[in-house]
Amino acid sequence: MATLTYSTAGESHGPALIALVQGMPAGVPVDQEWIDAEMRRRQGGYGRGGRQRIESDHAEFIAGVRLGRTTGAPIAVRIPNKDSRLDDLTRTPPVHRPRPGHADLAGSVKWLTTDCRETLERASARETAARVAAGALASCLLRAFDIEVFAFVRSVLDAKTDASITHDAIADLRTARDASEVYCPDEQATKRMIEVIRAAKVDKDTVGGVVEAHAFNCPIGIGSCVDWRDKLDARLAMAVMSVQAFKGVEIGLGFGCTQRRGSQVHDPIRFDRARADRPSLGFERDTNNAGGVEGGMTNGQPVVVRAAMKPISTILRGLPSVDLNTKEPETSQYERSDICAVSAASVVVQHAVAFEIARAMREKFGGDSLLEMRQNYDAFLTTARTLPLDPPTDTMA
């Protein structure tokens, strides 16, 4: 069975980050310019810290891509770090006062050391640059099936937007989001979010928020209900929750389902023959409380993932902590950080979702090349549109 996987390696202040992507079919056009643009977008957003003025991320494809197309071999992507100072003790001294909310304390105890440095470097969200590269590459595959993933900032602290996200308006939404300093496609909400972030900076504090991703044009039936490990909603939740600082994930209405009766939650089904040529096969819903996933499988509606990001753990004024060497009370150590990284996190979430959608597509439609995979996809939709199939002939009679 064809499947898509990726792994990342490297530290935030090491020489480079590496992403290894396996299972990509041959012949996928790699949009280098767009991938690099997405990596730069991850570095942006109002409230980011000084590190972003140092790095200028660029994806170097060092294996698996030839003449702008995937070869079918494992793909290695290298993202150089300009700020490479991990072995310079004068610039990266030991950290003995762990930050509440960060990996510092747990990692130091796990690896039996009182120096949090190695843990915090590996746990750093700098690692997400490699995830964006892998996810943007996966989006290049999704383009061949007209599947598009769009993510944005829904709220920062108590400043939020009620913007409606539809595929018909995606071009305008993307333009508005990309014009926003906080990646929110709502001009008035953007102003309120900036005010919230600015106030947190004055108070030497941090703020979090909610990001939201929509995947449009997914066919019915990717994912599975057969094995709990293959359920698409579970995989999406894991992919997003594994992004640094995320503490909650919802699919569709999510926790809101608990505040309504079943008749107000489940999305009634109707059939529109005029839309039978779409990936939804003509099965339409007037609501999408399920977030495009039922029973661990896509149902033809947009996949909607919403995620809560906590405030960044590194707070300029510090928090009560202890010195791991003396066990005496101390204020947590400060490491260069952001006031708010929700905007950047929305980019990471977009590509985490894209990668899982692409992985499910690979498992469903297989193929060694993009051409073969596309033929399998088209054949599946053609067959699905002819349901019910004629009963099989009893050849043993």
C-alpha cells in the first residue's frame, strides 16, 4: 500500500533542519517558489521575535527531485539555519531555570541532566520550518486533484472574526488573509488582534489564539473506519496537536456538539444530480457540523479543523521556577521568543492538515507515479457514480 510519511531532524540553533518525505509518487511538479513563499509566511505575523529577522528560510531539495519533479525516491529537504550557535557556550549557555509551560523541566529529567539547553533546542518551534516544507510539498500533490487547504487565524485572546469560509470565496479570502499582519481575512478583527498583541508586549506577557484550516474538494471515502489508527479525524488531531504549543483540536463543530441535541448536530443529506460530477458525487449538506469527516472518513464536505494555541511559554518578565542545580526558588530563564506566534502557527497547521490529507489520498489511490494515481482516482469516482452496481454473476452455477 502506498503511503506518505515524513520525519524531521535538527536543532533550532544547529546547522540545518532536515525533512525526509517518503511515498511521494513520481512526476509531481514541485513548486519551489510557492514552497519558499510558504516558509517565509511561517516566519511572519505581528508579534514575532528577533529570530525571524535573522533567518530567511529556503527549502533545498537534496534528493528525490529532478528537473522540478519528484522521481519517486525518498525526498530530502534541507533548511539551513543562519543562526547556528549550538556549540558556542558563550552564546548558548546552560539553562538551569526551566520555563513553566515549556519542555525544559520534563526533558531535563527525562535525559537526566540539569541543563535544559538540548531539550529546549529540539523542542523549539523552529522545527516547524521543516514541517511546512514537507506539507507544502504534499500540497503540490494535492493540486493534481484540485484539493486546496486554507488556514487562517480565527482569534487572538478575545479578539476574533466571524468570517465565513467558503470555497467560492477562497481567492478573496486568501488575498485578505495575506494582506493581514495576523493572517486573518477580516480587516476589523485584524486591528483588534494587533491591539491585543501590542498590549501583551507592553505587559511583558504573551497571548495565544485559535487557528482554523479548511480542506476543499476532498473525495468521499479517504481515511477509514476499519482500524482506529487509520481514522482521518484522529490523524488530523494528532498532526495538529503535535505542533508546539497546541492544547486542543476540534473537527467541525467539535465541543459545540455537546451543547445541542442530535437533530441539531447531524448534517442532513440530500442528493443534487447537477453536482454528481464533483468529488462529493452530488451528496450535499446544508450544514457541515461534522467538519467533513464521519466515521473517520471524508464525506464530501470541506474538512474543517480548528485548534487552540496556548500563549508562548517564554515570558519576558519570567515566572516562578527553581534552579535545577540548587533546587532553590528562581525566576524562569528568558530565551529569545515571540509575544504571539498564532499567525505563524496557522501556516504550520495548514501544512500539517495538507500532509495528512495527502497521506490518506496516497493510501486510497496508490500508484508509483502521479499519472497512475490520477487514473486510479478517476476510476474510483467513475465507479462510485454508477452505484448501485449490478449484482455479481454466479459463475459457479
